[in-house]
Amino acid sequence: MIIVRPIKEQDIDNLLRLAEAAYPGMTTLPPDRDALTKKIAKSTASLAKQVTEPGRENYLLVMEDTATGQLAGTAGIIAQLGEDDQFYSYKLNKVTHSSKALDKKVSVETLNLSNHFEGFAEVATLFLDTPYRQRGNGKLLSRSRYLFMAEFRERFPDQVMADLRGYYDEQGRSPFWDAIGQHFFDMDFNAADLFGALNGNQFIADLMPKQPIYVNLLSQTARDVIGKPNDEGRAALAMLEKEGFLWRGQIDIFDGAPSVDTFIDHIETIRASSVGKIAAEGTPTDDTQYLVCGGDIGSFAACISALEISDAGDLVLPQETLIGLGLGVGDSVRYVSL
């Protein structure tokens, strides 16, 4: 059975294998044992913390194939950006210059360094290993984060953002980075991105220019990728947009990718989800598939399952689902159509 659950200390070797498979596409999951050990410790401590309002908590969920014990993917949630480290992005703006002498008006786009997303939650670190990219696993992994936020709503603020991966070529070069960041950091794109993942973002504030950058002074290849994800990220963007995320002109400071956001309570998976009590174990007569989750903060688990809903709202779930989620008759679950 495939389930999504919080990371555990004993997952370190499995997590390192996933990080090596994800690199260099995802620097929030660096293939570094010490860095990953710290991520696990941070998530474990966040789960154990009594929380009444969002703070410095980070949560790392993993997808597990219970038949083999193998980890198939990761999905992270940062409770509130700007708590441990400043979060930077560029805001795409427009300015107009005019000359009465020439009777001319020119409008140009600018990139302004911004901390706009500080105070937002972030959904991040979404990676699914290639053999498991089937049978709805991607939807389960991605949407489990929204179910987690709905179940433990007090742990998160009003708004949430997602930072996509921007365009880079087959050699891993980012035209946007080459046009801007390269000139101020004197390192290639992957090195800068990894440095930020391991050491935080203070180096951006230290070295990045504070003045607006005029987009029309950039190369055409750099301009063409502003606000666009890489080819593999298009599906992820479509899934986010389906959940209600919108692009409002914020872009990633490294690669120019769109940074999208929405209100947590407006996320479609959350809005469409229901909560019901397990009335019995059995085989549902309807084979419609649902995302189902349950458990407290430490034992949270989610999976794909059929279920049967009575007129009173009580649920019948298969034995395999109850075992996978660690639940029984009388427990409550949150569910939403796959």
C-alpha cells in the first residue's frame, strides 16, 4: 500500500537515496546526510511542539510503499516564511518615463527585490521517484500537504505560496541566473542554489543589488523565461492553479520562475474535503477513489482508497485502508475525491 506520513529518524538512508535521485533539480532536498538529518530533526521537533499559532515549524512528509518499506517521494510544508531566514523574491513591476521635448512615453518592466512572502506558509520539496509516477501517486503526495494543513489548521497562517523551478538547459544553466545573479555572486546557478539551501539566504541580502533591475536591459533569452517554469514544472503549475494558486508577478530570485500563492482556506482540496466517522470496516460497493487522511499530528497518514458514505455521513472503509492509516471504527477521517 502507498501512504504519506511524516518523516522519521530511521528514514535517513532512504531519504538520502531520494535526494540523490532528485539532485540537481531540487536543492531544498540536498544530497547531504548532515543537512537531511537536520531536516528530519526539524520536522520531528515541529510535530512534537504544542502549537497555537504558526512559527518556525517545518514539516516533511514522505510517501512510503508499505510492501517494501521504500520511500517513494517527499512533500514539505514551511509553517511561516521569514521566521528562521529572510525570504526574497523579485516583484515584476512597470514604470513609465516620458519626455515632453521628444513627445515620447516609454513603459518598461522592472524587477524589485521583495520580502513579499514573509509570513506566508510555503508548500515545497515535492519530489516523486520515477517508478512511482503512476496511479494517482502524484496527486496523493501533492494534495496530502493541503489535507495536513486542514487537519492542523492552527499551525498555519492565512496564506500559502509555492516556488516553482524555472527554466534551465540540458547543461543545468539558467539564462535568468546568467543574466543577473552570476554577475553578483560569481558562482554558477546550481552552486548558488545549493549554497542557499544549506546555509540560508543572508548572502542574497549581502550581495544582491537593492535597486530595481530594468528587464529591457537583460538578454532576450533571460526575458523569455521570466515567470515561466521549466518543462517538467508545467504539470506542477497546472496542479497548483487547479487548487486556486495564482501568479501575481512574483518570481524566484535565482531562476525567474513564477512564485504563486493563495489563501489556505481557498485551496480546492480543503474546500471540497469532508470529515466523517468510520462506522464499519468493509468493502465499499462504489469503487470511486478518494484521498483519505487521519490520525493526530504525530501519526498523520494519508492514502488513496475507496469508501462508502451513508446518508448520515458515516463511512465504511476497507481493512487495508484502516491498517495503512492506523485507524479503527469510531475514528474520524478527512476525505476528498481524487
